Amino acid sequence: MYTVGIDIGSVSINCVVVDKDGNLTYEAPYQRHFGRFVPETLETLQSIYERFGEEHIQSVAFTGNHAKIIAARLGALYEYESITQVLGVL
């Protein structure tokens, strides 16, 4: 099972996939969205589902300037950037 984390910032989209043990399994290439953060994020998410299989994705969480909008539309988890940074360090 995998967990997906997507950061939708003011300029770019960054995405990582971790396995059930917390190991980094995949890091998507840096991607600028040029203000088209909704379609670009959906394309990124679709590519992750195709790569790992929808049945293997346990959860998806979002952070970043534009992430709250996407998370609300998809009914997904959203967390403030500063909280995710602290949790990442821990």
C-alpha cells in the first residue's frame, strides 16, 4: 500500500509516494504549473494511479498554496505547509 503526498505551490507541483514502511518509493519530476494547477495536479495524480494501481493507493494528502482547493474538490486530506514540514522532520 502507498501514500501519496502532493505539494501544490504558487509555482510548481511536487509529488512523492511512500510505502507502508515510510520509505520514499517515487518522487515525480519537478513540474511548473504556470497557473494551471488544477489540470496539472489531476494529470500528476492520474499518472501516479496508473503507475502504482488505484487499488494500491491507500491515501492522498495535499499541502501548498493551492492545495486546499484541490483537496476540497476531491474530498482528500489537506494540511498546512508548516505542519507537514514539522511532521517530515519528526
